[in-house]
Amino acid sequence: MEIRERDLRDAYVIEISGRMDTISSKDLDARLNCVIGRNIAKIVIDLEAVDYISSVGLRVLLASLKRQKENHRCLVLAALQPFVKDIFRVTGLEKIFSIYLSQQDAIEGRNFRRD
């Protein structure tokens, strides 16, 4: 898994590519903890290049969402591939996360989807 980060004026974007499995999710958890600790108002996690996500990856995202909400801040997801979108649907997590069609939509807060 590869993690790229960009600090924009309206959001902090984390782009993930590859597999979010048990081992690689630990790296993501550490990065998200660091970013959340900086009190960033809006975090956008772009999953466009993620082709697999394990239950550990889901837990990392869910725990990060919880921490952001506790601090009255926002964490949203963008550009889920069909396989990943199906995982969120089957687990019911699409009802918990704000999921956008694209990274730009997530940054701007438009075209919110709950497929």
C-alpha cells in the first residue's frame, strides 16, 4: 500500500493505493493518528486506487472517523471502486461514512452518495 498526502486549503487529502490488508493498515493507522492529532477540520480519504480492503482496514477507517467526530471534525471517503463499495454496503458502513463520487466532490462537499 502507498499513502500520499496533500494539505489543501479546504481539506487534507490522503490518497491510498494498493491493498489495505492487516499489515499495511498499521501504517495507515499511524498516519491517520498523526493527521487527526493536528486538529485538521476536514480529512478526505481517496480510495480510488484501493483494490482490496480487509476488516482491519475497515476498523482503522472507522476508528479514525470516530476520533474526528469526537473532535467535531470531518472525515469523508471518496472514489470507492466497485469491490470496495460492495464491502462498505455489505458491512453497513456506507450508512456511517459520507462517501463521495470523486476526490473533488468530497473536497467541495457536493454529489454526496449513499449507494
